[in-house]
Amino acid sequence: MLYKETIRVLYVNLQTQKINIEDRADLKKYLGGVGVAAKLLEENMHPELPPLDPAQPIVFANGALTTIYPVITKTVAMFISPLTGELGESYAGGRMAMSMFLAGYDAVVIHGKAAKPTYLAITSNDVFFRDARTLWNTDKDVGRIIRDDEHKYGGKRSIIRIGRAGENQVSYACVIVDRYRHFGRLGLGALLGSKYLKAVSVVGDRSVHIENFKEYFKVYREIYDKCVKTDLMSKYHDTGTPINIEPLNAAGALPTINMRQNSFEYADKISGETFSVKHLSRKMACTGCPVGCIHIGQFRRDFAEHGHEFETVSVAYDYELIFALGTFLGIDSPRYILELIEDVEIAGLDAMSTGVVLGWATEALERGLITPNETIVPLKFGSPQQYREAIAYIAGGENEFYKNLGKGVKYAAQVYGGKEFAMHIAGNEMPGYHTGYGSLTGAAVGARHSHLCNGGYSIDQAMKDDETVDPDKMADALLKEEIERCMLNSLVMCLFARKVYDRPTILSAFGAVGQEMTDEDLTDIARRNYAVKLRIKKALGFDLQNVKFPKRFFETPSMRGKLDEAAAYEILMRYRAKLADLEMTE
């Protein structure tokens, strides 16, 4: 808590409908955010039980400087992933961080399973267990219905919810946050569904006094100006992350057609610039962010056969969604990509995993590994209508094939074959980068197997064209960045702002609100938080020695040419060796 020496944790038992609040001084050494969430997960998890067992916890945590400074806007969720069977970690913006902060909680731990579909209503003074049976199997309007039900509790409100994919425990179901944000990747939505938890509403109405407002505002203004008056974050506001489509395509780093190709001949038709000119309707920001990187696109569709009856649909888009539901599936129309994004949104699926599993399924059908009877629709690269139907089948578990596809591409390939072109890294469907060894091995060694764990793709892009990859230096670079992000994510800041929040800026920000820290303190926190993650992964049985890359990563040239399989595994082993001194450190 700000100006406090404790972390306030709300514990919620869905089975007994009991709550408990603890002020934990021992958690302060983890600073906040990912450090606190990881420690609470370690304390409450049951490694011997399946990820969806009712006893397994879900942890949400705010950062040490949540909402106090610009772009520190996110909440972290920690859990055991039903997709990979190991560490699950996800971040979402929107209003949740502000609402939790104003409700007076630094972290929330949820465990148990409700007797019937339920939603939680968390306020500054109480927690209510609401009957959500009428909301179960409802995709749209859940947020509006809950707002209407809880209107008497005033303050800053955030509502998170699941769709049919979460209810049916699809292993990569996501959690929708305040309409346009998500806890994506690794299946948090399936955990909520397994607990009969349809939604969580958080309302906060307290006020927080800043003790040395003059010094605080001086630092705040400096950070604000770095965000809006320099080029550090301008690209995120202007065109947004879709600006990466054409450069990555030109470099031969854009996964296309289930990564049979490293570029897309129609990239210009679905570039960030094309989306901006033809479909961008407005830009939004998470609460507490002056940048506004959420790009909302619109398309029009008819809802009646006669009479020219149309509706305008608004959806958020970014680079990863255009990759997963565009280039990876051979879709060359912004309109069709937006429709697929809307379908994924309604179903409550992670867009990246959905695109990658559909890419594998399409190629598996081409090769005769699966049949048209199993896919129901004739999946074909470049044909959006079939993919729209398949998305609904995944979310609903339409038949045995789609139930297996809902367990992830790694699992589906184990059942039907095609492991060599099932594009996952350690069980998590690949991100939209084929830049080199950094992107590939970075996701493998990353604590949650995400490109955001250590930004390995950026390491590739920073290398000189003629530079030879040194396995030991690559392992060092990945480890250094991974540890540093364990400190940044304890704030919890948007990683788009990582160049804004250099270490001197972070120290000034803490000092202005009465928490004096040193550079060495930040290093200790980073290493401590990472050590907790490593212990969790070890307890859950993860070992880098068991990682196997699909062959296609080495068949399709990357931005740096074809990758050598032996070199990739050498980087993994160098990284593994470097972890020995960190693993048990507190």
C-alpha cells in the first residue's frame, strides 16, 4: 500500500463464500505486481493437482506505483496454466488497476469452486457473491448487466468476464477486461470457468492523499512529458503496433500461412497504415495513461436480408491480432480480420493461440491427417468464413476434434500428428516474430514462454547484419532482460513505456512518494522476483532440457536466414546453466 509497510491481500473462497483480509509486511520485499503475485501463487498452489482443480488459486496483483504515475496502468494475473501445465502469467490494462487501488487492495487471491455460476462484486467495504446463472452462456451484454445490478456502489468500476470458451474450459480461453482489454494467453479464462466464476466487478471509492505533492507533481510532470512530448511512445499512439507489419514483412520475419512463409505478398493491404486510413475510428487509453495506444477499428455488416439494415461494429486491433488472424491464416482483408477479431472476442478466446491452432488445423486437413468430417467446415487458408465457424466450434467444443483443438496446438498434434508444423514454443502458441535465435529461444526460456518475457525479438533486430550469434552472449542477453522485466513488472507498468521508466526515473518516482530506494535495491528485487518464478516452474516439473522445437522453425528462413537447430538448443543449455545461482535465491 502507498505510504504503508504492508501489502493488503484479499482472500476469497468461492466454495465457502468466506473472505479474509491480511496486511502482509513480509511481501513488501517483492515490491508489488508480479513479485507479490508470484509469491502468493507459490504459497497457495498445489503442484500435485491439475491446473483446473478447484484448490488451485488465481492471483491478481497491482504494482507498487499503480495509477500514481503515467502508464503504470496494468494488473498482473498469476496462475497455473491449463495450456502448458506450468507458470501462467498475464497482464491487462483498462480500469482494473485503478479500481483495485481505490478499493484498497494490493492483491486478490481466489480459490475454491462455487456451487453454481457466480460473479464476485468487490467493493471497498465488502465482497458479494452474486448468482450468475442467468449470465452463464451469455457472451454479450454481461458487463452492462453487472453495471446495472451494481449501480448503487459508486466509484471507479472495472468488470472482468469470460465467454463461452472459458465456461467450456478451453485451454487458451482469455478474460475480457472492460470491453477492449484482456488477460490473454495461457488460459486464465478456463480457470474462471472451472470455478464457475463468470465475472468479477471491482469498485473503489477511496481517496489517497499525496504527502509531498510538490515533489510528486514535479516527477509526475517529467514522466508525463517523456510520454507525450518525445518520440519514446509516439508510434504507439499514432499507428500503434500494426506499424510493425510492413517492416517485419520486408525483413522476412512475418510468420505467414502456418509459417510456411516468412512474408506475405499482401502485407500492404493489411498494414497498420491501411488499417488507420480505412478502418480506424478512434483511439483509447487505459485509465492513467496519456498515450492512447488502443486502436479501435470499425466495420459494417447487415443484420437483415432486406431493407438495407446495417450495424457498425467496433473492435480493438493490434499487430499480434493482425498476425494471428491475418497473415498466419492467409487473410488479406482488414474487414475480414476485424470480423475474426470480433468472433474471438465474443467467444472469449486468446487471439494468438486461436490463429495458430487454426493454422495447424488447416495444414493438417490439407495433408490428410484430419478429415472434413472432423473439421465440419472445409478449412482453407485465405477463407475467413470457414475460420469464423471454426472459432465458434472451438469455443463450444463442438466435437471431439474441436475439444482436442481447444487444448492447444501441441496437444492436437500429439493426437493427430503434424508435430513438425505445430507452431508452439514449450506448449504456448508462437507469437508473431520469426526474427532469429532471440525470438525463438527467448520464448522457450521465458518464464511464461512469451515474447514479452525478455523481448528476444528485439535482441535479434539490434544485431548487425553480418553478426554471428554467440550462444553464450545470447543466453546472457536474454537472462539480463528477463530479470530486469521482473522488476519493471513489479510496478506494474506497461512495457511500451520501458524506455520512459529507466532506473533513475523509477528511483525518482519512488522517492517522491516517500520510498527511498537505490539501484542495488532494484537489482535485488528483480533477482528475488525471478527466483520465485523459477521455484514455481521447478515445482511444476518444467526443465529446459525437455523443450523440443517444431522443425518448421528451422525450415522457414528467419530474418537472419535459416536457423541452426543445434545452435538453438545450445542457447537453451547455456541459459539453463546460468540459472543455477539464481534458482533458490531469496
